[in-house]
Amino acid sequence: MDNLITTGEFAKLASTTKRTIIYYDQKGVLKPAFVNNSQYRFYQERQILDYQRILLLSTLGVSLEEMKKYLKIKGKLDKLFDDKKELIAKEIRLLEFNLKNVTKFNDNLKLNGTMVNPVIKVLPPFPVYYIEKIGSYAKIGQYCDELSRMFEDKGTDFTTLAIFEEQGYRPKKSRIKIGVLATKGMRVKDEFEDIVKFMEFNPGKVLTYTHNGPGNLLSLFWKELEKYCKLNKLKVRKDVPDFEIYRTVSSDSTKQFFEIYLPIE
């Protein structure tokens, strides 16, 4: 007992609170060296180093369960640090990406009153393989995967798109042509030849914006594109459907690029 310290003494020496020390005991990451009959906790002085390890790991975002595992191998934390270094670097990249987007959106708002800064283009006709679907926007990725599996040979590039047959915001039920830009060497599997169709799509003059980021934000930027048209007195065409081209799809949202196209007169 002469070599042990109370919870209060431990907390003072560790520059923390009794509540924190008791919490870590209850969670099983910093157990006292001894508990007497009155249920008072006593610790060894060297356990302050254990607490400092816990404090370090918590600042790195390590969970309590992970702490239990790594505190058993004191001093052998290189694998954990390598993992956390990679995670922190990823978080920094995401923060930098978000800061870039916030700056861009704010600049656009000051420039034209919307979050987007689109451009007007005249697109020539281009060939498309497609299937027809009636469903929600949330299933477009699933539909694109389905179309992909219908090809024996995907050619030199497999860039998918969605053509919306009905104008207006219809997130729950929309008639959509799920397509792929036709390239040399593409071949549809024999069993899907009656399902996969081919056409020359001719959108003509369009207002377009490229979104770099999560695909589930596209509807928001469609609304901003429509707002831009109203502010700039651009008339939307009714005879040509809106469409999206999914240039780069990735599990990393910062690497995704989507183009949205609004036909105008």
C-alpha cells in the first residue's frame, strides 16, 4: 500500500480528473492495481504512463476497444501509428477538398447568385447504348452496374449516363434511360440484345456544370442550374431531355466527376 496512490492523487499527478480515471476503469482500459474492501481504488505511480498512452491514443481517434488491444503490447504501437497516419492524412485531404469546394461555391454565389458557374456548349450527336428503367434516383448506380453486366466486351471506355425522360424533380419514380457512351469494340451479350438498345442522342445547345464530389448531391446542383437559367433569362428546352454523364465513379468521393446537362434554346 505504501507504493500505491489514491484515485485523487493519481488524477492530480496526471493533470486530469477523478471522474476520467474512474471512467477508464469502468471501460476496462485503466484498471486500478488494488481495490480495498471499501471499494476505494489504488494505483501504481507508473500507471500514469499508461494513462498518458491512453490520452495519446484518444487524440488519434483510437476507440476504447482498440486501446485495450494495443495497451497489452506497450511500446509496440508502430502498426497502429502507421494506420492512424494514413487515416489522418485522408482526413486532411478531405478537409482540403471541402475547403476548396466551399471557396468555389461562395465565389460562385458572389459572381452569379448560385453555387454553380456553368458554361454553354453545343454538343454534336453521340452514340449511346441504353436500357429503360422506371425507378428512383437512388438506384441509378445499381442500374448502371446492371447495364455493365449486359456487355460481353466493354470497349475502350465504359462511361455511363442517365437521360431523364420527364422534366422536373422526381426522386421516387422517374422514367430514365440508363446508358453508356458507345465506343469501339463494345459488344452486348447475346441474351441481352433485345433489352439493350442503341441510338444517336442529339442534345444540341446545353447549359452544363461539372460536379466533383458525392453523387448524392447532384439533385441540389440541378436546382442551382435551373436557378441560374432564371437569373440569366435562359429558356429551357422541352423537346430534349435533361441528362447526366458519370465521367469518373469512385469509392473516394473526392475523385468523382459528374457532368449535368440542361438543354436550352
